[in-house]
Amino acid sequence: MKRIVIIGGGESGAGAAVLAKQKGFDVFVTDKGSIKEKYKIVLSHHGIEWEENQHTEKLILNADEIVKSPGIPNKAPLIQQLKKQGTPVISEIEFAARYTNAKLICITGSNGKTTTATITHHILKKAGLNVALGGNVGHSFAMLVAEGNYDYYVLELSSFQLDDMYEFRADIAILMNITPDHLDRYDYKFENYAAAKMRITQNQRPEDAFIFCLDDEMTKIEMTKIKINAKHYPFSIHERVEEGAWLNNNEIILTINNNQLSMTIEELALQGKHNIYNSMAAGIAGRLLDVRKESIRESLSDVQSVEHRMEFVARINNIDFINDSKATNVNSTWYALESVNTPVVWIVGGVDKGNDYAQLFELAKAKVKAIICLGTDNAKIIKAFTGKVETIVEAANANDAVALSYRLAGKGDSVLLSPACASFDMFENYEDRGQQFKAAVRAL
């Protein structure tokens, strides 16, 4: 019996464990931290052995194969040791893909991947296809494969997941953009991170599709470095494209196999420049899967926005409160600030991943009337924006930040939580940060 050891007992680890057990492997789950109660229940229910708050090496080093959670860096000593002894280390996505023949629509990028995955899933589901959404959003791919039987999977993939994928192949690969993020995991080299993102195209065949942003400089540079076999479908808001999608004045023109669909950007349910890109990419994927034009148009005009991504929370005394907690990098926050058309009180900060705030200076000078720092170490933000934004204050927690923002904002202003940083200094994750912000706003 082949022994599979799963390192990390979160969403992806629990899913991989259930699937491996189902396929008849000897399975063991190990987590250096604690495992959440809901995952312990799942593991125990399936009779899977697990340990937490430790790694017992003798129970790990005897594995035939390792499935590693995306949060664990390849630099970790245990991973290094396993690789040195020749034990294959793969991601849960790679493992799950072995057990399904469904069509895989895979989406990556520094920003917009969750929204694009959500829109794509909405288009396919509305068209009556048997489709599931998973990966880096919602349920793990492995759990979906273990418990369901789908014809299509829309998978959001992070660079960490792509790092440990080798045989995996996407039928439709979507790359939204490549901007600096997670550089702490890539030796602070942007090109290493960019190369990880391009892995979404690996193993693709000429009959597969690669959907990409023609306006993204780094994507264009990376595309010259590798051979991509799949057929190219660009999308752009600046240039005309023959096959793919482009913006003509305020009209999206989407062309696949000489068949054209057009709709105005006013009709899109999700507004803002970034959502034009997200809607274009999802629309191309829908057309490639033969979803009717009318159905795509309808889906793009009634899709719901993603929680914690430019999520409108409330209007109190004519002040709009917007939760963009999912903005964990500078580029994401750039899009947020760019799409707000009122003066902004901006709540920012958290764990800095090697951020360069210079690209936000223009927008900050033009739109931001006050900055509220919500992190344990705000020195870098304060230094970057002193002299560019008049008022900069620090908050001890989400309640404090919201109370301060309410005092600093005037009628007609917007309060925007768009941290540009990870959340692990004060919160469990970006969801927790967003929930605390929303609760504080509702308590005003």
C-alpha cells in the first residue's frame, strides 16, 4: 500500500487526505500548528491519522509521496530533507487532477483571480453546466473530486499552488496580470514570482486555450521566455484584438471564431476598470465552452460581487464604507483607489511583503484626505505618505479604525479598507479582518 503524507491540515490538506484515503492509500496528516476543529472532525470521520503542533520525522520521511499545503514554503527544512532523499513533493491540485477527466478552467494572477473565477463559475452554472468552483477559493479541488462528480471545474490557483504542479494541465488557462506580490517567498526576485505564474500554461496542447491580458507588461515579457502551445486569446482595454476581447469606447467586443458578442460597460454588474478585465476574461472562457452569447451577457450583468473585494458595507450619514480586505498587495489597492470617485479616508496596513508604495502616490495625492494605519508596524507607510496625505493616524484595532474614519470623513466621502498588506499581524486572515471591519461599521 502506497503511503501518502500530507503536510498541512487546512482546507487543502483535509481535502487531499480524504481523496487519498478514498483511493486506497495509507494516509497521514501532519501540521506544525494546530488543526481547526472542523478539519479534525473530517479527518477522524474518514479514519485518517493526524498530528498537530509537531512533525514526527519518522512518520513523514517514510512517505512514497508528499502532498504539501500551499502555505508551506519549499525552503522549509523538512521539505528540503524530503527532496534531498528523492521523495516527490506535489500540491493538492496536482494530486486531485489525477482522479478526474473533467474540463479544467484555471485562473491565476496577482489580482482579480477570485472575482474572475466567481464570474466564470456563474456563467457556466447559469448556462446549466455541471460545474464546481474551488482551489484557492471556497472548497479544495481534492475534496470536490472526492465528494462530487463534475464535468467542469473552475479553479483559482495561487503561485504557491502552481509551484508544486508538474503533470497538471489546464484546458483553459487564464492569467489576469503579474505584479509584485509574495516576493518574500521568491527570494525577493520578481522574475521568480513571474515564472511561477506562467506555470499555468505548462503541458498545454494546441487545442487548449490561454487567455491573458494584453495590457500587462510583465505578462508580455514572460510570454517571450517560454513556448506556449495553447491558442492565444488576449483581452485589452487599449488595443483592438481579432480573437479575444477589447474595449471600443465604452463597448466590450468579444470575438471567438468570427462570432461577435458586444455589451456596454454600463451593463456590467461589477463596475470599475479592473472588473472590465475580469468580465472580459470570464466572458472569453464562457464563449470557448460554447455558452450562448445571450446567456453570457445576462451573467455578466447579474453576477454578485465577491465578499471582501470592493464590497459595499453601508452608507452612514452619507459616508460610504467599503470593505476591500482582500487587497493584500499594492496593485490591488491601486485598483481600489482608482475605482472610488469620492474623497477617501483610507485604512491601510498589516504585514508588509516587500511593498513599494510609490505607485500609489499619484492616487493618494488626488483622492486620499486621511490615512488610518491598521497594523502592528506602520513606520514604512507613515514614511511613504508623509507630505503626500495631510492626516495620518494609527489605530489599535478594527473598531478603533472605523471610529477614527467616521470622525475624519465628511458627507459624500468614502471610507475604504484596502490594506495592501497581509493580515497576519492582528487578524487570522483577510476574511477575519474584513468581518471585523464590517461588524465595527454596523455598530456605529
